[in-house]
Amino acid sequence: GCAKDSGAPSGGGNASGSECKLAPKPPAAAAGTTSSKAPEKADGSALKVGLAFDIGGRGDASFNDSAAAGVDKAIADLGVKKENVKELSAGPNEAESAKQTRLRQLAADGVNPIIAVGFAYADALKAVAPSFPNTKFAIVDATVEGATNVTPLVFAEEQGSFLSGVIAAYKSKKCNVGFVGGVETPLIQKFEAGYYQGAKAAAPDIKISKKYLTPAGDFTGFQDPAKGNAAAQGMVSGGSDVLYHAAGASGKGVFTAAKAAGVSAIGVDSDQYNQKTVEQEKDVIISSMLKRVDVAVFDYLLAVAKNDLSKMPKVFDFSVGGVGYSTSGGKIDADLQAVLEGYKAQIVSGQIKVSDKPTS
Amino acid sequence: MTTPTAAAEGGVGQPTGGACAVRLSGITKRFPGVIANSDVHLSVASGEVHALCGENGAGKSTLMKILYGMQNPDEGTIEVNGHEVHFKSPSDAIRAGIGMVHQHFMLADNLTVLENVVLGAESLHGIGAKARKRIAELSGPTGLNVSPDQAVEDLGVADRQRVEILKVLYRGAKIIILDEPTAVLVPQEVDELFDTLRGMKEQGYTFLFISHKLDEVRGIADSVTVIRRGTTVGTADPKKISSRQLAEMMVGSELPSPETRDSTVTDREVLVVDGVRLCSMGADRPVLDDISLTVRAGEVLGIAGVEGNGQTELVEAVMGMRKADAGHIRLGELDITGLGTLARREAGIGYVPEDRHRHGLLLTQPLWANRILGYQTRKPTAKGAWLDIEGAKADTRRIVEEFDVRTPGIEVAAAALSGGNQQKLVVGRELSGNPKLLIASHPTRGVDVGAQAVIWDQIRAARAAGLAVLLISADLDELIGLSDTIKVMLRGRLVADADPATVTPEQLGSAMTGAAGEGDEE
Amino acid sequence: MKLNLRSVVLPPVLAIAFAALLCGLALLVSGANPLTAFGTMVAEVGEGTAAVDIINGGATYYLIALAVAIGFQMKLFNIGVEGQYRIAAVVAMIVGGAVTLPPGLHALVIMLVAIVAGALYAAIPALLKAYRGVSEVISTIMLNAISLGIVAFLLKPEMFGVLRANSLTTGELPESAHVPGISFGAAGTVFGLGLLSVVAGVGYWVLMNRTRFGFELRASGESATAATAGGVNAKRMIIAAMLLSGAVAGLTALPELLGRDHTFTQNFPQGYGFSGIAIALLGRNHAGGIAFGALLWAFLDRSALALDNIGVPKEIVTIMQGAIVLSVVVAYEIVRRMQLAAEQRKVGQQLGTTSPPDDAAAGGKDQPAATSAGGGAA
Amino acid sequence: MTTVISNPADGGAVPPAPRQSRKLPGWSKGLIWVAAVIAALSVASYMTGVAQLTATGTIQTALVLAIPILLAALGGLWAERAGVINIGLEGMMIMGTWGAAWAGYQWGPWVAVLAAAAFGAIGGLVHAVATVTFGVNHIVSGVAINLLGAGLTKYLSTLLFQPVSNNPRESPPVEKFDTYSMQPLSDWLADLENMQRVGLSDVAGVLRGLVTGISPLTMLALLLVPVSYLVLWRSRFGLRLRSCGENPTAAESLGVNVYLHKYFAVIISGALAGIGGAALLLTPGVHPGYLEGQTGGRGYIGLAAMIFGNWRPTGLLGGSALFGYADGLQLRSGGSTVMALFYAAVLVLFAGAVALVFMRKYFAAGITLLGAAVLYFIYWSVDEMPSQLSTYLPHMVTLVVLAVAAQRLRPPAANGDEYRRGRGH
Ligand SMILES: Nc1ncnc2c1ncn2[C@@H]1O[C@H](COP(=O)(O)OP(=O)(O)OP(=O)(O)O)[C@@H](O)[C@H]1O
Ligand SMILES: Nc1ncnc2c1ncn2[C@@H]1O[C@H](COP(=O)(O)OP(=O)(O)OP(=O)(O)O)[C@@H](O)[C@H]1O
Ligand SMILES: [Mg+2]
Ligand SMILES: [Mg+2]
């Protein structure tokens, strides 16, 4: 006969394993090392803010959205006028000149500051910024050499991912975890690198498998849940029971695979536990590596409003709350949190240096 | 337009079988550029074999396609068994008991015999066992003995013809149109076909039979209607009228004859084919097996053979379009075995292909562009790597002039020319740049009598000037008339020689079908 | 064939009008005002760098479309230009970065490398088709995908990749390899290699209409069988056409790369190939027509930004592009049929075998041969 | 008569008439192939110690990845059997995904499938109008439709999805099909597989993959293969449809309405491609919803799979399976496993060579052996395929197979030709 598969997970693969032998926990952190800085006030009502999104634009439930959130916060807290915010977004496969033009259009309309979301804008900014010396630009995920009026908003993804690795190591029952990357770009490799080091730091003999869905240049890897799912399944059957993804929309496939196999997953960028499009799989999402583009964007707007960019951090890392981890879903219990804070403190203090290049 | 004078005394419709099976009145059909039929009147008594004659393009096929519902007339009415009918598509005609065997085979090669037969008539006996049974029953009268599951592509011409007829019978047609059914058959096969027809006639079938071959018409038909330039010239009783009279009715003038007068054969060898062998992948038997022949300057060597016995392959091998697996080909002193088609053309071979549309012309290109084809490396159409368009145009004008190609100008697309005129253009092109050897396969197929005459004359002239000609033709009269020597080809071999001076079409026919060969072995 | 102005110009105009209508409706549905939308699209051209961008974009599209057209001329569907130009670009930039040469010569070498690389990558489908009878449509589609892998492989840091601003590149080209553009100040700079398109265009026309090679190419396209009988070596033509097509495709990215970017980054735009196919169709494989198509395409691309700027969904542009292509080919098809019918009628009259051309309805009847490519493809 | 007909000494003997040979029916060949492949895989997985080759999971993944391709390929089959080349499949597939998502999130999976079919069919209709009615070149029209499909869906999702999912490139989640397993067979096979016996466990693994966690859509897709065969080869409609692809003029002369049948074929083709699109978001494991760029060229792959399968249902099933398998394998377990696949390929080729020797096709056998040798050399010299390249393994495999098999392929005779009523000779 043909029996309906109940939602019950069909066991996590055939390979077996046992809990990790964990490294000694780090010393508990002195409370409040991080970004609980008192909310500063400034008047942004005069600002005409421009947002040049990467493909997807507002609502992509990823870094575009996160940047948008930062602007929204500025509207709320800094009194930036909604009608003074102009948002344009890139189309897929558009020519370099299109990006330049988009930025020019904004600058020419007297928009200032202008925030370019995504490293794809790096070259365009390099070309455009000099011709608008009085306009303030910022770019997410990239630094533009030689352009003085461009503020880079780059993140220490490797630091955030480090903690994801720690979480994975602590949560894994088979001492075997996995990483699914969408497209094998240097940016995504930063996630992998941090994750690897974190996991190793927490459990030196842990097994870590990784898979990138497509190589650099083939960006379908961010848009193909089917492949994400396949890769995740592969890892599960290889014995991994905690999966961390940095695969954009393909990550949804990772979650579904995790749910089907009854293993845990770690989200990325924003707190995916509360994300609408994956709510069916939320219960397997034990945490998410937070990349606070919103924080960076807000801080930037704040600085612009105060007309003082000097204090902008070089890199948005733990010390400024540029990256972090989410605990929603309650899978991260207090002692694990303590551990995480401990590692965090060590990273902030520089005891632990997290490299942003994959070792392998 | 010619008024159907003959129609009066020709005595339309005192047919043998009484009631009219088909009556076409005032049928007119225009195509862009042509009036295929104008005010055609035709009545066919049931139970008779009614022949339809006329030169190419006279409008026979068109008229029949109209009767068969494939094309609808601009004017005129159709009556079948006394009732007026209006066919929107062949299915209507089929329903009215009309069947048609087309001039060009209408078979899907990759489909099986069964599929080809039941296609469109599935409602009769389905497409399964019952259909199979029915086909088996019908195979007898049509003389078809192949498995219904065989793909049509494996069948010979005669069998295909039979399948075509079987298709018609299967649909229970009582009125059967045969459009030039004998064009591809050898005399013996023609006789078999005619026996079949006579047998079926006894069972009350009515036939409309189209042919150029007047003796055939007189052999089988009870009455014959002649069409010229799209209109009926008249109807006559073939028993009472001579081929020549018929022909003159058709053409309205003296018949040209392909007879070559004095021999101009020299002993200078131009083409020497030596032990050429050609295998096609998949086939267990070589398509060309140890072919050796020699054509001398001033000689026309005719190859007789049922279509599909290797003539096409032989030509392609000589032209270098297919590489021979063994043997040598020499043109004069030059061994051309290893050369490509272009090199061979440059060495002095002219080529009139059997299918002008597929191999002879760039249909959408202007005439002058067609002149360049095959001569793209030579004067007057090219200078080195560059085309000489002016030269090409000038020489095209010459051809149009000399070969009397009926065209408003050399800028029109080849497609717009009539088949006959297209053919004249091709022959003209291939005879220019005075070649040593002309390969002419079916040089006058589907060409009207006027054009035929022009082409024959030109070939004779060139031959007199020392041209060697390798002639392939299904028209045995043409073959016998033009050739100095005839070789018979069967299943990829040259099986017999014949002397055109003495041989008759029937004798050739038996040799072509292998009857003679087997006869000899006993 | 002789160019009858009406029959050449009318179809695209009608088609564009039709497409505009279609999109107008779509816009209405989405609650935007078509008139303002189209107004902006047109007005945009005058503003900022628009005009120059369109010319630059057009130049790029022109090259790739020519590449496609070379194949089309003999009914070879080189869908693979996409992969060919990417491979060519990467290889050329890598080599260009590696060698040191005097200005001018350096750029020249890079172009040469690009041409060779493009041709070589096109050689794979060429040989497969010529000797193994593999449909070039499928093989090139596969090779397009594979090209992504090869590019990624070459861009690996362990290979030739250089990390810059979070994306992998082939590294900066030295000054000597840059090709200066023609600057219009604020209005932007036209790529120096834009001229390449002009040269290529002229070369293409001459090659197709005045040389033996072009004739044989078109002959093979019109009727492979007739060409063979006419002494054209089919295999050779397939290979030659494919290689030439690949070579031209190889140049596609250079105007941008040598004129502006000076490096190939992993997020160099994809999809030029398919635009090229569409444009070649728009231009009916005719040097002039393709130029028009390329500019139109670039203009539409550009207007996407303008629409986005006034909050109109820019996807409308893609729809428009698709609609235009489809309606253009349809329009041309209809015109072609009417032409042949008319011509046959003319012949008929000249030969006196016919009545006055009273039946335009018979326009439907024509010869088997169709001018639009026959697609012996998949 | 011999007075005039003289037989030249040599050529006298009349060569025998050709005889035709009976050959194996297609399905039996298919079975032999399947058996050979499974055998090769199990041996390979044993020799190379890569259990993944025949693991249930691999097969399941392969199935999930193969289904959209299979449906696209079926779409291609229908169109091309009627003589219409359809590289618009990609576009139709995209429209299918959109339609499925749009209907799915409102009315559930079954409606989603219907909507997908409908949307794909619309694409097919456009293609039919262009190619059949207006005689536009088929590839040209296909390219245009791919453009249109992409544009239209983007436009529509900004219009209709963004308000709901507040994401212009994504639909709200769609309710998915439940999956079913053949119990107790599935579990029993599981035990077999876990016994880790050579061959036995492998076969069990493969079979279990095919009977475990199957969604109705998957069943439907697999069912459509025999259905397509029956309809196309065993029904009146199918016969007429195929005749349009083989010789439309002949069909016309027998009263078949060629235009009508071509229209049907292309529309069905579109519908199938559309369902293929739906499979991308309704099969288990994948993201339940529309995502821009989700199809990622699967339409083209489908077309390749069909050609690969020689325009036959069983063949294209094999083609899609190969794609799904190769892709699944490299996704699940990367470059090293892929090399194991090379090993399997070597075995298959070797077996083929032996078979050819028995058929006395020595040349072909030699070539095959050579191929095997080359592959083995690669296997032996490369220990892991660069991830960048292994991603495109399926594409490379297709190229190789086409290069080997292309000349055997038999496309419909009139495939891609323009047909015009009343134009035939
Ligand atoms: N579809 C068509 N379109 C235009 N002209 C046509 C068409 N079919 C036939 N004709 C023309 O109409 C005239 C009659 O053609 P038809 O085929 O009936 O001649 P025919 O008597 O059958 O000649 P043949 O002996 O070569 O078969 C010819 O000029 C032919 O070229
Ligand atoms: N299928 C067709 N479609 C359109 N026009 C045709 C067709 N067939 C013939 N014609 C037209 O009819 C004339 C052909 O002349 P003709 O009567 O010699 O035909 P034909 O001898 O039957 O040619 P063929 O032997 O090549 O079929 C030309 O005007 C040509 O344009
Ligand atoms: Mg006829
Ligand atoms: Mg004819």
C-alpha cells in the first residue's frame, strides 16, 4: 500500500557519530562590552536620502531589506522625511553603466547622502563619486579606494559566523556540522571561514562539511532552493546535524532539508526565525547570524546628520554591534549564551583573531 | 484562350458506363502569376478509366487537387454521382468516395506502412488489429506484399506506389485519381499496375488517370481528355486516335523528338570511373558496387535504371558530393578521386541535378545570384575572393537570351520562374564556361515540351562540340533518343549494356528490373 | 535581394507600435500612465549621459549581434555567443594583465587574444556539428553553462583571480592597455573601441555581399543541398562560420573593459548573448538593420532606469523587448509572403499567362523556400 | 533479347535483393540499459567505496531534480513530434512557476498545478501562433518567448506578489503536496540497503529512492511518460500529430487538419513545461513559492534531455534521470564522488565495447574502448574535480553523450520546417 509520510523526520542519515568533546569554555564576558550605547539624538529632517539597491530591492528579505530597515529607523528616530527618501533598485544582468547612471541620477537630483547597497556598486561609485565631491556616498559590503567621499559599510561576517560555528558545535549531537554557501564569492567565503574557525575553536575534532551551490559568477546559486536542499540533504546523509547557510534564497531549501531530516539549521543576515517566507520551517532555525546592515545604515545617517563621519567604524564588527546572533525561538539557552558572549568578548578584545579567508 | 473546338466533335460524355461519376463544369483556378485552370469542363462516367493529358503545368494536378478538395476553385461547380458538392478539405472528398494518388509520393518515411495507410481514416478500423487485417485483405488486389509494420523508407518505388493505392482503397474510395502514377515505374511495373486497374475496373471502380505517356493512355483509358494551358481542349476515344494526334492536341504543334542523328563519339576518354564502390552506413549492401564506365568526348552515355538503384549515388560520387570508399575517378588526365566538388567543377564538370529545387537553385535569390552558384571561384562571376556581380549579371542576361528563359528580368527570385524556365536557367548555367563533362540527371523532368526541345538541342550542340555527357533519365524515350551508349543499373551495379539503336523500352525495362539478368543465368 | 524600402522599414515600425500598445495596456493595468511613462523614456535620451550610454551599449550589442548574424546567415544558431564572449573577455584580460607592451600594441594584442579565445571556444560546437552532427543549439547551450564554470575556475585566487572590493577580478590592466574614449564632458565618454563596431559592421557587409565567402555562407543558409551541389564544402562552411562568429563575439566585452573597467569582475553582466540573438533577428541579419536594433535595445535598457526613477515597474521594458522581437519577425514574415506573391504575379503578367492581379487573397501561396532561417536545429 | 542486352562479363550476376532484419523492441533495450547502468553503479560504488552513488538519498534528490527537467523534456517531445521546435520551453516553464505560485498560495497545490499548466499553455499558444500561423522560424520565436516569459513574470510579481509577500521577486509560500511512501516495501528495502551487501544493497537503495517520499506531482510526472507514449504512438490523435511532424503535406492530403494538430501539440507542450515549472515549487524539499530566476535554464536542459533521448519518451526519461542524478550527486557530495561516476562510466563503456564486439562492429568497439580508456585516465589522474567545474557535470555529460550518439538520433523528418496549407506538390 501507499502510506502518507507523516511529518515525522525520517532519521538523520545513516552515518553515525557522538557528541563533540568540547574545548574548555571561554571565561565569562564582563557584561555589556558591546553596542548598548545610549541612543544619540540628531536632526535628519534636512537629509535627502538615496538608496541604490542591488538586485531585489526593498523586500528581498535580505541585505537590501536590512538596509531599508536602517533608513526606516532613521525616519523614525532622526526625523528624516519619508518623501525625502528615494529608492532605486538594480535589475538582473544590468550593465555597469546602468549602475553608474543610477547613482548619477540620484546625485544629480541633489540627493545627499546616497547609500549604495551591495559590492556590485563598487566600480560604479569609483567612477561616479569623484564627479560629485559635495555628495556623501556610502557603500555596503565594499571599500572604494581613492574616493574620499565614499564611506564603506563593511562587516565582520567572519566574526558573526564564528559564533554560528560555536553554536553549531555545541548543538551537534554527532560532532558533525555543515555549511551551504550560495555562490562561491569571497564575501560568502568569509562566512565559511568564520564558521569553520568557530566550530573548531569550540570542538577541535569536529567534522565540518561545506558546499557551494554555484561558482563565482553564476549567481543562480542564490536563487535555487532545490539545489540548496539537495546539498543540505547530502550533508545530513553525511552525518551533519547542524547546517549553517549563507545562500540567500537557496537557504530556504536548506531549512526544508533540515526540517525533513529533523536536524537544526542556522540562518543568516537577519533573524530568519521571524521571517515570513520560511515560517513553516522556523522550528529548526536555532539561531541566525545577524549582519546588521540596518545598524550600519542608521549609524551612517546619524553621522551624516551630525555632519561628522570621522567616528564611523572601519568595520562593523562585534564591538559596534555590526554583527551578532539571534536567540529567538529559545533554542539558545543561558549557558550557551554565556559561552557565546565569552567568545565574543575574546574576539572583541583581540585574543581571538578570526581570519576572513577559508583555510581549505 | 483556346476555345474548346475539339470538345464539340470529341463528343463529351458518351461514356461506356452510363451515369456520370464526376462532372466538373466551368472550373477556374488562379494562382499568383498563373491561371492553372480556366473554365475547365470534364465529365467522367462511372466505371471507366478516364485519362487526362496535357503538358507540364497545363493544370492537370491542380484540377485534380480541386476535385480532391485540396484546393478550392475560384469559379465552377463539382458534381459527384449527380449531386453538387463543395469540398472544404480532402476529408470531404474522401467522404464522397474520392481518393487520390498524388504525383509526388505523399508518404511519411519514418512511419510504418500501417500508420501511413490508416492515417486520417482511423475511424474506419481503428489503428490496431482490425486495420492490420483490412490491409492484409487489400494487399492482394494491389499486389503489395510487405509487412505492415515496415517503415515506408525501406520500400522501393513500386511498393510505395502500391501503398499509395492501398491508402485510397482503404478509405473505400470508388472514384480514384492517379496523378502520373507511372512516372517512376518501369514498363513491367506499369503493366502490373494496369492489370490491377483493369481488375478493379471490373469491380466498378472509376479512375481518373493522368499521364504524359500517350501510349500508356491508349493502353488503359476508355476515354481521354486533353488539357492545354489550363483549359480542356477536348475529349476523345483513345482507341480511335493516334498518339501523334493526341500529342498535337496537347501541344498544338509538332512533337519534338529526342533522336540524335549522326554519332559524334571520339576516342578521347573524358570521364573514367574505375571500380567505384560506395557504402552507406547502416546498409548491409553497398549502394554502389564496383562501378566502371568510360565516357568519351562527344559521347552521351545513358544510365538506365529504376529510381533508387544507385544512379543518384553514382552522380554524387562523380560530383564529389559523396566520397567513394574504393575505386578511382579520372577526368581526362586528371585523377579527381580525392578532389572536392568545387575542384571537380573547376576541372570542367557541369552538373544538372535531378531536383532543381533542392540541388540546383537558391529559390529566393535573384537569377544572377543563381548564376554564381557553382562558379563562385571563376570568371566571369568572380575575381579571386571577390564576387564580380556585374559579370554575373551580364552572363545571366546571355543565358536568358540563348536558352530563352521566360522571365521579366534577372532580378526576380528564381522561385518566381516556372519549373521549365528554372530548368532552362540551370542547364544554361551548367553549360557555360565550356565544361568537358556534363552530368545531366533527368534534365527534362517536369519540364514542358517547349522547354524540353530547347534543352535537348543545347545538349546535342554541346555534344557535337566535343562535350562528354553522362545522362541519367527515367524517361526511356529520352534516354534511348539521346544516348550513344546505354548502361543498365540495378541494385548498385552496372548489370547490362544496351545499344540505343536497337533496344526497345520494354527490353530496357526488363533489364532494369533484373528480369533479363536472371533470365540469362538459367 | 533588392531592398524595397517600404517592405524593409514598415514592419519594424508597425511592430514597435504594436509592442508599445501592448505595454501601454500593461502599464494601465498596473495603474501607471503610459503617456508619462513613454514620455519619460523619450525625454530621458536628452538628459545626462543617456545618449552616450545608449551609443556605448549599442556598440556592444552591435558586436554580439553581428556575431549571431554571421551564424544565422547560414542557419547556424550560435546561441553560444554568451559563453564565447565571457571566456574571451576573461582570457584576454588575464593575458593583457600579464604582458607589458607599448600603448596601442598592448590593446591590439588583447583584442587578438579575445578573438582567438572566442573562436576557439566556438570551435567546440563547430567541430561537434561538422563531424558528429550535434545540433549546435544544444551544444552551445551546454557550453554557455560550462563557460561560467571555466570563468569561475580562472578567477580563483589560486589561478589568476585578484580580490578587489569583495569581488574577484582579473586584476587591473596597466595604463598601456587602456583605450581612451571620446569625451563629451558631463554627457559622458564614448568608448574608443566603439569604432570597432563600425569597422566590424562595414566588414560584415562587404564580406556578406561582395566576397565569395559571404556568398557561400548565404548559399549554405538558403539551401544546404544546393550549396553542396554548387561546390560549397558544408563542413568547412560550418566551421568557418562558427569560428568567425565566435571571434566577433570575443570582441564584445572589450569596449567596456578596455575603455572603462580595465578589469573583468566576477559580476560582469551576463545575458548579452541573448540580447544579441534578439537584435540580430530585429535587424534581419542586415548590417544596417542590426545597428538600428542594437541602438533600440540599448535605448530600451536605458529607459528602464528612467522608468524606475519615476516609480514605474521597469520590467515593462523586458516585456516590450520580447513583444518587439516577436511582432517584428511576424511582420517581416507577412511582408515577405506578400512580396513573393506579388513577384509571381508580375512574372505571370510579363509572360501573359495570367489575368490582372485581382486576388490579393492568394498572397498565401508561395514557394517552399522560406527566407527566415529554417532551423534544422534541435 | 540478349542480342541487344549484353551482360558485361563481370557484372552479369544480379545482386540479391535486400532483406530486412528484425530488431529488438525499444522497451527491452531500455531495460537492458537500466540494468547495465545500475550494475555499473553498484560495482563502482563498491570499488571506489563511495556509497553515495546508490544511496537512497541520492536517488531521491536525483528524482526531485529530474522531475522538472523530465516535464520540460516531455513538453519538447510533444512539440517536436508535431514538427515544431520549442526552445521557448524555458519561458513557458517560468510562466508555469509563476502561475503555480499565484494560484497555489490562494487555492492549494492542485489548483497550482492546473494554473501552471494553463500559464505554460499560454506560452505555447503564442509560440503556435508565431510558428504555425505565421511561419516564423521556430528558434526565433522560442527566443522571443523566453524573453517575454521572463519579463511578464517579473512584471506580474511586482504587481501581484509584492503587496502580499512584500517582496517583488518572491511569492508568498505555497502549500505543498504531502509525500507518500510505499510501505512496508520502503522500510524493507531500507533494511536491505543497510545490510551493505554489494549489488543487493545498491539495488535496494535505488528502488527505495523511487518508492519513498514521492509527491503526487512526481507520480503524475512519471505517469505522463507512459501516457505520452500511449497517446502519441497508440492513439489516432497521436498518429495524426506525429504525421504532422513527419510529412505534413501527406497528412493534409489525407484530411488531417495539420494546423489544428500542431496547435494542440505546442499548447500541450507549453502546459507540460508549465507543470515542470510547478514542480520546482511543489515537490518536497524545494522552496514552496515563486522565486525570480528559479528555473535557472532547466527548460533548455529539458530540451537537451529530449534530444538526448532521441525524441522518445523512454529515452528522454533516461536523459532527465541522468541530469538529475549527475546534478544531485555533485550537489550532495561534491567532486570526489563525481570521479566515482567516471569510474561507472568506464564500466558502462567497457560493457558497451564488448557488446559491440559481439555485434562485429569492431570500429565502434575500438572507439568506445578508447573513450573508456580516456575516462579511466581522468579518473585515475584527477582525485577531485574542481568544484567550479563539477557544478556543470550534467552539461558536460550531455555534450559527451551527444558527441558519441548524435548520428544515431532520429528527429522527426519535418521538424522545424515551415508548413503551409495547399502548398505541397
Ligand atoms: N500552389 C501553387 N501556387 C502557384 N502556382 C501553382 C501552384 N500549384 C500549381 N501551380 C501552377 O499552376 C499551373 C498548373 O500546375 P499543375 O501542377 O496543375 O500542372 P500539371 O498539369 O500538373 O503539370 P505537371 O505535368 O508538371 O504535373 C502551373 O503553372 C503550376 O506551376
Ligand atoms: N508549390 C508552389 N507554390 C507556389 N508557386 C508554385 C508552386 N509550384 C509552382 N508554382 C508556380 O507555378 C509555376 C511553375 O511552373 P510549372 O507549371 O512549370 O510548374 P511545374 O512544372 O509543376 O514545376 P515543378 O516541376 O518544379 O513542380 C511558377 O509560376 C511557380 O511560381
Ligand atoms: Mg501534375
Ligand atoms: Mg509539376
